[in-house]
Amino acid sequence: MGKVESSPEAYKFSEHYLPWHAHITALTVAPEARRSGIAKILTDQLEVAADAENAWFVDLFVRSSNHRAIALYKNLGYSVFRVVKDYYGDHATDPSRASEDAFDMRKPMKRDKDRQHIRDDGETHMVDPEDVW
């Protein structure tokens, strides 16, 4: 599931403003269908829509422990933009399980010729969840 969006115009000069971009809300492929190119087809379609809407980038959030998903996204051209500390909060049914960081991963679209909405050292940029809109 993905969408193309931006922050409301009222936030244009806010530190939380996000320019026109696409967001992967969820991407799940059944285990028996993995490694068949379905994830690439789905992300490619969102990227086509993002470019058609003149978006700057596509982003997504992934658990920092989900190494398979991170490898998949890196293979598709995404990179870590920042680390969101404790993004995945305490476990609802097991308080002994700690919260977990998320990687905010991005892939630049055609509009971002200067690659100003991505960074090479994203894993060193830590932010709190309340700083992510």
C-alpha cells in the first residue's frame, strides 16, 4: 500500500514540513511468493506514480532488525535517511519487550536531481518519533 502526499501548506516553514513525496505504508509478500519480483513490481508502480506527480522521493519505515527487508530496499535503490529512535513502541501485550528503532529509508525521484532529500550517512542521524511527521 502506498500513497503520494505532502505536508499541509500551513507547515511549509515548519521544521516538520515534508515536501511532495510518496510513502510505502506497507509492503508484504506471502512467503511462498517471495523472491519472484513482486516487491519490485509494486515499488516500481509507486515510483512511476511519484514521478508522474513530480514527487521528490519515496520513503518508508522499517524495523532496524528487519535485515531481509533492509537488504531488499537497498537492492531497490533505497538508503537510510535517518534512524527514528523507539519508533516501534513498547509491545502491547508483553511489557518486557522493548521498543525498537526504525530506519526511515528513501529513494530519490527524478525531480531530486541534486539528491537533496537523501543522505549517505543516514544511520548516524538520530531523531525522536515526535520529530517525524
